[in-house]
Amino acid sequence: MFPAFLQMRGVERMFATDGFMDDFQNRLLASADRISGALDALLAQQPREGEISRPERLMAAMRHGALNGGKRLRPFLVLESAALFGVEEADAMAAALALECVHCYSLIHDDLPAMDDDDLRRGQPTVHKAFDEATAILAGDGLLTLAFELLGSAACHRDAGVRSELVVELAKAAGLGGMVGGQMLDLQAAEDAPDEAAIRMLQAMKTGALLRFACEAGAILGSASPSDRATLRAFGEKIGQAFQLADDVLDVVSSDEAMGKRVGKDEAMGKGTLVAILGLEQARQRADALVEEAEALLSGFGDRADVLKSCARYIVSRQQ
Amino acid sequence: MFPAFLQMRGVERMFATDGFMDDFQNRLLASADRISGALDALLAQQPREGEISRPERLMAAMRHGALNGGKRLRPFLVLESAALFGVEEADAMAAALALECVHCYSLIHDDLPAMDDDDLRRGQPTVHKAFDEATAILAGDGLLTLAFELLGSAACHRDAGVRSELVVELAKAAGLGGMVGGQMLDLQAAEDAPDEAAIRMLQAMKTGALLRFACEAGAILGSASPSDRATLRAFGEKIGQAFQLADDVLDVVSSDEAMGKRVGKDEAMGKGTLVAILGLEQARQRADALVEEAEALLSGFGDRADVLKSCARYIVSRQQ
């Protein structure tokens, strides 16, 4: 079964001939299970060595925000980009979990009444609905902080230089010049009516930076050459842009039910999107072109990069 | 001029004979100026290398929360404990700034309507009053993230092992088992009516952990022996407890005007404090005893530790 969007765009044939999509989706699902299991252990109620206490309500809220059936796309990209440089999954898992903690924190804070004011996330009540606003703010703060503890810990990588580099790169991607800054611009977008260039910058910060980090992190973990690292970084940028275009398309064509959250919101709030500027058809074409560019970037890795290439395609074909 | 509290407790004589207090306060003020200057530069509007953009409103809110005339006690402790191990101020400044960023973020989030709902901080409107709630949440998130960027960066320390260790220790102190967890327990305190042991744990997490980190960070930066590091950690724990007792005393005896924020709030909210349990006089005695224990811990360092000892005394004598 191929999603209607792919049938329309004639991508079905490509998948039909190589079977990539089924294999890929199974791989992504299996990886999500392992990542969720590791997050589950990480967020156990029992205090770890050196911790005074883990407040029950805080842990419950962090678990609610982090263990809700996400696709685990970002940590998957960390694991797969690390595998490209010969890094075993166990040796990339801490960095993958750190990134997922940052992603989950950002969703919890973005959903708050003062921000996007969303009641549902993946079909479940958002953290501030299931608990309360104060607990949701703290759960987000706790996940963000935990991410850096994971990256700094010896279990992340034997080389402290690699750990420090991951800390700096994740902080840059997630911080004032990245995701947090992008969310600020997004909140102002309803008033500012950004043009295409401004929307691209906002998206590069808000969602692009973490996806770029996901791919670059694998290269950092694998002590890749500067050239390979730049390639993975560029790949992450391309798929970040494609991801956002696909998201904007889904926000227009999908239903609340299929997405497990409220859709059509950008338009309702008067925020400009690239779909509003380019139109649906051109937005889809551009997303496809970005995926092709992303795949081309990895050509030097041969079939070792097949999973990452499939992931790029998946990103524009997903239905939620 | 000695504060009434010290006159009552006969501490005046001690200071009158050695002149510590005047010297110390001048040193703290001068240090606060340098730290504020460095924060000012850190939070400049101009993007730094590798940053796409620094959204104006976000930077203004972060500056409002971080550049508001704080005493800079925590970064001062980092600098002075590092100096004990021969580390120049310039070489400890990044870690000091990182800790202050975490402190400022915690104040911004704690002041939010969903949390402690405070309108004033150091006599100025809190960030969500001067801006709005969403911007205040993001400003806090941005400062927390920036702290880890600072610690991971080469400018923090030439040895990446030291940088990673600082990252892990700050994350533990600030995270779910430290400050964030403590704030969760504090929010629940009005309902839970914690006993003395529970209040001590709450305080050790909410305020103690960062003060302990401040002192231990100096030892980490200075590659101190495990024994010296444990000593500085214990010193930080003692002054953390003394700080909190002094804070609880001030919350009862001080005025809103002198503190630049609302006082008497813990009692009004029905949260148990150690002062409510022990009484004012015993709380003061215990704070003094903790300061003496803290000073005794540093006896092996001779007069090189005079500034840190003065700081311990200052912590229980301060009027705000």
C-alpha cells in the first residue's frame, strides 16, 4: 500500500522495483522500539547514582512527553549516519537519546498555552493538559538538561573531545540561533508576515537545525573526515528543508485525525507558509527535488547509504 | 555599617577586627561588574560565527533576565574556587558565565504565572511582565542551552575531559535530580506539607545543587586532587544550606522593598520552611554553625581561602 501522495507523484514505481519503502519502514519501526525502550529506562522512577531524588510527578510528566509513540526520526538519523562511519548502534545511542530528549522538550514547551496552545499531540493530551502548565515547563526543562548530561557522559563516546563537540553542536542547533530562536520567529510570524526568505530562515532554525545536527552527529561520533562531515551536514540541511515542506503540505491536506494533532493551524493563524507562497504542487515538486539533491550528496558512499537515502524519501512521503 | 542581623549576632566584632567584610564586598562588586560585562557581550544582538540569526525580541528578553544587577554570587564562587587552584579568572570565566546563565534561566521560569507568579525581580518587572509568557519561556530555554554551549566550547578549558565533566556536573545539578526536581517539589510543598527532612532535600536540590556546583567547578577547572575536589564540594553544600536558611530568614524579616521582590510568600502559600519549623533564632544559629563548618573545611588552604571564607560569612549576613 502506497500513500495517495506518492501514487500521485509517481514515486510508487520506484519503491515497487526496489522494495525500499517496506524495508525502510520496518527498519524505522524496529529502531523506534529500541529507542523508546532506552528512553523508558533513562526516565525510570528509580534515582540513578549521585541523584538525591527523582520527583514522581516530574518523572511522570517527562515520561508522558517522551514516551508517546513518536517516530523517533531524529535519533534514527543519528544512529544511521553513525553506522555509515562504522559506529555500532550501542555507541551512538546516548547521542541519539540526547537529541530525542531535546526534540521532546521542544514539543512540550511549544504546546503550552502561552505558545501554540495545543491540547493534543500524537492523539494524546499534551503534557500541560495531562498534568499542568508548571509541570510541563519543568518537564521540558528537565529533558533539555538531561540531553546534555547524556552527551557529556563517558557512555556517549570514549573521546571527551567528541563529547564536547556534540555538546556544542547540539546547543547551537537547539539554542537562540537555532530551534529556540526559530520558535521565537514563528510566534512573531502571524504579525510579521515573513516573506519567502524569512520563512526559510525561520524553518532552518526551528526544525532544520535539529535534523542537520542529527546527521552531522553521526559523522562526529564516527570521527569522519571534514569533507564527509560537511556532506552529512549538507544532507541534514536538505532533508530538513524537505521535511518542513512536507509538513506544510500535510498541514493543508491532512486531517486532524490522521495527524493526531490540530492541522490547518498555520493558515488559520495568518502565518505565512511556503505552501501558501508556492502553492501545493510547487511545494511538492521542491520537496522531491530536495530529496534528490540529498540522495546525490551521498552517492560517494554507495549502497552503504541506502538507508539514509530511503529516509530522505520517507520524509516527504510520510502521512503524519 | 553592619547590618542589624550581624550586630544582633555579634558578628560585627569579627569583621571589625579583620576588615574582611568591606574588602569582600568590594571584591564581590568588582567581580559582578566584570561578570555582567562578559554576559553583556555574550548576549549581544550581533550573531556570532555559525549562527543564522539572533531574533531581536528573544535577545532583549534574555538580556532583561540576565542583565538586571544580580549579585553574581554563583559565578563569583566559580572564579574564586578556581583561583584556589591557580586558575586565572579569564580561564574560569566561561564556566562562571554558564552557571549564571542557568541561574538566570531558573529565575525567569520560576517567576512565570504557572509557577511562582512573580511580577517583580530585583525591583524590575519579571521577564514575562516586561515581554510575555511565551517569550519568557523561550528566553529561559535559550539561556539554559547557551550554558552548555559555553561549557563545551574550547574557550572554557583546553582539556576536553574537563569540559565534559563540567557539562555532566552542571546538568546533574540543574536537572531532574537537582534544581528542576527541587522546583517541582517546591511547587508541591503547599499541598504536601513536607517535614524537616523533606524540606532539606527540596532545598538541597532547588538551591543547594547549583551552589555546590559553583564550588566544585573551580576544583574541576583547576584539576584538583579528588580530596580537594571533595572538600570544595562539601564546602559548597554547607554554604548552600546556609544560603537557604538565610533566605528563609530574610523571607520572614525583610520587606518587599529591601528585597526587590515579594517576601513572606512561603508562609502565605502554606509552604513549610525551616524557619517555621525551627523558629527564627535557631535558624540563624544553624546558619552560623554551617558557616563555621564551611570555613573549617577550608583550613588546609590557609589564607589563600580567605575570600571563600568571607563569602560564606557574607551569605548569611546579606540583606537581600
